[in-house]
Amino acid sequence: MTREAFAAAASKEDAMMAMLHRVPARAGDVFLIPGRLPHAIGPGVFMLEVQEPTDWVVQPERFCAGTELMDEDMWGPLEESVGLDCFDYDGADHWDAIEARVRVRPTPVGRGAARLERIVGPCETDCFRIDRLHIERETEFLPGAHHRIGVVTEGALRLWLEGESFSASAGDSFLLPYAAGTLRLAPEGTAAVVYWVGTNRRPKLTCVPTQSRA
């Protein structure tokens, strides 16, 4: 791939999509897309986008779903030449080589009333981590002295934090503020699944018998 070929494709409808590998995503697959790697997300994919707060969004396609985009839609406040510089043109042509770079295999890190898996950690990036918590019965979760974002993807649960409680179900997300302390969680009905996005520190997971709580 060359910068010139990529720039030429940006102005032609569907030309950029034709440059990408079409990868079937199956339940359980995890891919970490690094910065500078051109990509498109198809339907049926659960995506967590973790990035610095910015108004600079680069969408290098003149046509998107049949709609012609303006320059500001494509490059934001950047000049086109600057926007094109952000992409990596040294990638491999074959999917096998790209897959070795982007595929992530979840790693179990804790088991009890809840099962904790590391999805993205320090082996993949030093910028953030993503953990997945399968909650089968009442559990305490200590995120540590930093904030975390929780995203519920399956089931429903009740959460207690600093004397207050609230419920969350699939599709809900919430923020644990800095140094919030221990969070208590219990599934409402069947097991629930929560994804945690935060810094590269392993949370402490403590199993608490449900009958010990009022």
C-alpha cells in the first residue's frame, strides 16, 4: 500500500472498502485495532472505542453509504495531507500477518462468585486495559485508585457503591469515579457480563456470600 494509492481511493466510491480484508467475526473473537490502521466495522460487532478526547476525526472516504462527504466531514480541522499522514502504509498484504498483530485472546485472571478475564492489558498496550467480568452471584469489585467505565453486555445486575444502589442491564454503561472504593454487584436473574475499561492496573476481586448481606 502506498500513500498515493490510498489518497486516490479516498475520492472514489467503494474503492477504499475494496482495499480492506473482509474478516468474519464470530462470537468470542477479540480484535484490538491499533492507531493508524485503516479499518471498518460491520454490523453485529460489539465495539469499545477507547481514545483520547479529541475533535479530530479522520474519515477518509468521499462517499459513505452512498452519501458524499464534505472535506470537513473527512478530515475535520486538518488539511487532507495531514490527515493522510496519520495512516500506516507499511502493513502486510496478507491477512495472516495482520491477524497476528490484531487478534487478542482473553486470559482468565480470577474465578469465584465472578469470573474475571483480561481482554486487553499491558502486553497489548500501555495506554489502557479492558477486563470482562462474568457475575454469577454477589461479588465485590475493587477497581483501585483510578476511574473505570463499566459496560453491561448481558443480563441485569444491582450495584452498591458508597451507600447507594442502582440497577443496570444490557446496553447500560456507567462511570466509577476516581478512588470510589469497593463496588458490590449482584446479578438480577441469570448471570450478567460487564466490560471494564480503565488503566493498566489489575483490579482486586473478592467473593462475598450472598447470605451475609441484608
